[in-house]
Amino acid sequence: MLRDLTRLLAPLALAAPLALAVALSACGLQPMYAGGGSGVVAQGLAAVDVPAIEGQSGWLVRNALVDRLGAGGKAAARYRLDVRLNDKLEGLGLLSNDTITRERRSLRARYQLVDLSTGKIMLDATAGSDAGIDVVSSEYAVIAAEQTALENLSHEVADQIVTSVAVKLRAAK
């Protein structure tokens, strides 16, 4: 009886992985960066020009964007990425003597991807992130923590923007 059952199930055990492979290939998922550096998305990202952004946070975000986009003058600009930032530092925790014990730094970006050949706005979106900072007795330590938070937030916002732009360029191909 067990031998008959084994003979019956053996073909099913071989067919199950094959059926799974066929089902996964039909789901429509494709790698974002297919083709590596010569792929559609990578070439599109390299063709994005990022103009100067105002302020220290703008300088940090622009540098992070240029690094992630691979835009270093390799390709002629086909797109422009306009970014406006709102960098805010606010005190949260208060002691009875009105001393701030905690701060929140938030960095928000409103960005637009513009097709330079038509002037059409292809993408209009926002990105943002927050960081909490403990305020300690050393003023130097607080300033260093605020600066580190800004640098980390700049990288996070740039990552969000590049991901959104890559998805848009992938859909537009």
C-alpha cells in the first residue's frame, strides 16, 4: 500500500517545483536594474541633472542624489530633478525649568522630475524623514548630534527620491 502511494506521489513531487517556477515567471515581477549599468533604469538615472539646492541640507541632499543617480557628466541630461527642502529642528522634551531634553530634526523634500525635451513634469512627489536627538549638558555633543542627524536624514531622503524616480523611469520605458 505504501509503495503504491509513493509511486503515485513521485510525479507530483517533480511537477510541483515546475508549476511553482511557471507561476512565478508569470507574475510580472522583473528586476528594477535589469541590464546593470546599460539597462534602461540605470541610463535614465544617469541622465538626471540635479541643480543646486539651497542651504547646508540642500548641499548634502544634492551630493547624495548625484552619488546615487550616477550622474557625473556621463550622459547628456534628459531630465531635471528640482528639489525644495524644509529642514526643521524643534525641542520636544521640557523639564520644569524649561530646559529642552529632546529635539526632533525633520527633513522634508518636495521634488519634481522634469523631462527636458518636453518640459512636462513626469513626477511630483514628497519624501521625508525624522530623527530624535537627546540634548545633553555638552553643547558640542548636541551640535555634533544635530549635524549627524542632518547627514543621516539627507541620505535617507535621497534614497527615497532615487527609488521613486527609478520606479517612474521604469514605468515610462
